Amino acid sequence: MKEFGNKRTGMDLSSLGITEAKEILWNLTPAELVEAALQNGEGFLTDTGALMCDTGKFTGRSPKDRFVVRDENTQDSVWWGDVNIAFEPAKFDALYQKMVAHLSGCTLYVRDAYAGAHPEYRLNLRIVNTQAWHNLFCNNMFLRPSAKELETITPDFTIICAPEFEADPAVDGTRQANFAIINFSRKMILIGGTGYAGEMKKGIFSVLNYLLPHEKNTLSMHCSANVGKDGDTAIFFGLSGTGKTTLSADPERGLIGDDEHGWTKDSVFNFEGGCYAKVIDLTREKEPQIWDAIKFGAIVENTRFIEGTRTVDYTNKSVTENTRTAYPIYHIENAVEPSRAGIPKNIFFLTADAFGVLPPISRLNKCQAMYHFISGYTAKVAGTEVGVTEPQTTFSACFGAAFLPLHPTRYAEMLGKKMTENNVNVWLVNTGWTGGAYGTGSRMKLSYTRAMITAALNGALDQVSFVKHPVFGVEMPESCPHVPADILNPRNTWSDKEAYDHKANELARSFIKNFSKYADFANDEILVGAPEVAVEV
């Protein structure tokens, strides 16, 4: 068995049972991995030097095929159900042995990395891949140890990812041939049957979403974060299409990270060492930082070239709308390294309310913040997905339900406690519609949203008066620098006030219906944050 690369002296994969691989390539550089990927036929070089690869049959995560091993350690702590689907320990062990046997004779790419930019909360990782571009993805997305650190690093968690290895559902206990299985006792993630690289990233995010709150009393968050020149940290929560990436990418503020963070007693820190951004319809004008980051060492997934060139056509949706790029955070000019800053002064919940009900910006009290955090609301509009012909409500607990091993109320209670301890402002920002619902009203101008966020960050909104929304109870500012006052109260933007009232109550009922599945676990403080629905005659 040949071995090559930079690794800890005496280290091998025998502890994983891997002793008969054809070749093991340790911690290759990005240039070496790009070269290997091209030699293996895994992708193509674009004219910016980025590596273009396809993920195969799966162009996104497969939530119904993501499992957690249910054993004595997780039985009473994990939030079991459709998000965390239980898997038998014996089935895991048998599948693991089949994967190890499959890896015999393979060329393996091994990477030592870590998650968590705070040294006290760091999770050391070992990733074993059968594809070079997947190993480059891990180099970009996780944090990179120094050469000196590689000499002493010991993994806390291991990922084995072999897209070409498929399970037999009848024998192995999976739903179908693809799978992603987390085993907290064996400290391992097995991924097979899918080439979607994001399964590795989100697998470790799920691990941290369990370990940090459950064992370290630290809030884990699916959010972006940036920091101002004076050290004021801001956090942005939001589902797809709400503007999270756009609004947190501010040339006047340093980027801590774009997706996954932890909040300790004294700081906010990034879990990752890179960014995994959507690139559908990407332009330099709309997203200059992302555009410029797609250079040598970066990856673009499921994209296509403009015919006859090596230039990526970012408008091409022939493979999927979920086209992506993965690049190390140092490709962003104003990135903060190490990716860590002080506790936040402002938190923004971003929503694209297609019903035109929610204010463009409003301030939430502690109870409302916990309630809206668990709700994780936005709306899909026509054309965003097949079959969506009119606005639809979308709720995702804590703005990342798919990655929560614990019950959502656990995370919400931690958020409320931190709000009290740190006197944090929480703002609900509607980047969606005003003057009516989708089809009647218009999308909120990005320049207005940026002005409102700037006013919240620089304290300008601390100097203005507020009025309560009659249904949701949130506080709406009566003025804001560089924003027309008449749009700050959404009811004022509707020509038919009764129609607005009806739609506001309708949306509130959707919130209450969604929250009913969490109500039995929610404390009184969280329940107080619910909207008040008027009885309509």
C-alpha cells in the first residue's frame, strides 16, 4: 500500500480497519488535488482557474436518507422523527464493514482538518474520500491545520465518503441506495451513494449542533456573521431567498462567516474555513465578493460552460437551480481570520414575506425573538419550485430544522438567555413584498433594506419612536434615515386596509398552526411571543 503526503508521523488508517487500500494520499495541496481531479476525469478547469465538477444523480442533500444512530447515548437526547431518523447500531456496524471492504484497492484521499475557529470548541476531523474533488471541497470548507499542527492532530470525528458505494436497503436498513449516517458514539459519519459534497459539510454542522449545546452549553447557529470596525458583531439568520448572503456581505464590515457559527460566553466563532454559496444567475454586479472568489482552488458544482468557451454560464439551470461554489474564506478580501469576534449587539431574522404583511424592519422582545426563531418563517413565490403557483408559507425551526439533533426549544431557550445576559437587539427584517402580496405589491428595494440594517447597526434606530404591530406585536420604527416613512408600517402601503387586516390574520394563523407541533415543549416565555389573531366576523 503506497502512502504519500503530509501526515502525523506513524499515523495510518488501521484504526478504521482500512489496511488494504491501493494508495493513500494525505493532506494534498489544492494544486495537487486539482491535478488529481483532472487526471481522474472528475471535472474541468474554468477560465478563472476554478474546478468545475458534477455531483451526479443528487444535486442537493437528501433529508429522508439522513440517519442518526439511536443508542444509549442518544436515546433520550436526540429529537427523533422526520429530521433525525433513527438507525440501529448493529446495522451501522455492518454497513461500516461493507464500506471498509469496498475501500480495499481504492485510491483514498485523506484530510485532517477541524471545525470551530475557537480553540476551546474545536472539533478535529479526519475525512476519507474516494474522489479528489471531494477532498478539495473539505480543504475549502473546513479549517486548515498548520504543518506543525498536523504533527500532533488526533481526530475527534471521522467522515468516510464514497459516492460510488451504494447500500442495499433490504439488508442494510437504509431507505434507498444513498445514505448519510451519524454515529455519535463511534464519532463517525458514513456517506455513500451520493456525490453531493454538501452532505459532508452539513453532517459536521449537525454534529456540532448536538455537541455544543448538549455538552458545552454553547449555542450553535445556522447564520452568517460580520463585524464592524469598532468590533460590533452582527448575526443574520434567514432561509434561502431572504438575502442572508447579500446583506451580510458588506465591504464596510469584516466577514466572520456565511453559514455556521457558535456563540460562547464571550465571542461568536465560525465553524468553517470557507463558503458554500449559490451561484445561479451570479453576476459581478450583484455579488462582487463571490464572483471574485471563484478562482484557482475554488470549486463550482453542477454548472455549465458557455458553448465553445471555458467561461461558466451562471444562468444555466440545465442540471439544477442549486448550482454552488465552494471556496476558502481567504478568497474573500475582507474576511476575518481567525474567524472570530465578540458577542453580537444586533441579530437580524430575515424573511421574504410574499404576503406583504410583515414590516420592513421591526424590533422583537425576548419572547417574540424566541417564538420567531423557532418559527423560522419565509415564503416561496411562484416559479421558485415546480408546482408553486402562488405564495406559500415556509417554516424551518431555528432557520435550519434539517440540521437540529436537539428539540428546537433547546436552541430558542439558549437564545433567550443570551439576549438577557448581553442586552442584544433582535430585528425582524422583511426583504419581501410591500404594498400588497406577490403579484400586487412590489419587492422591497434592496437600498431601503440596507439603509434599515445600517440604521440598526449604528444605533440610529435607538433614537426614534416605535409603534406596535396590531397582530404580531412587534415594534415598528416610525422613521428611519434614508427610508420613506410611509413604508415602515406595511398597512399604510396597502390601498385596501381591510384586505391587509385579513391577510395579516391569515398569516398569523399559519404561524400558530406551524408552532403547534412545538408547543408542548415550549415554556411560557416562548408562548407569549405568538401573534394575536383577531376573531373575524
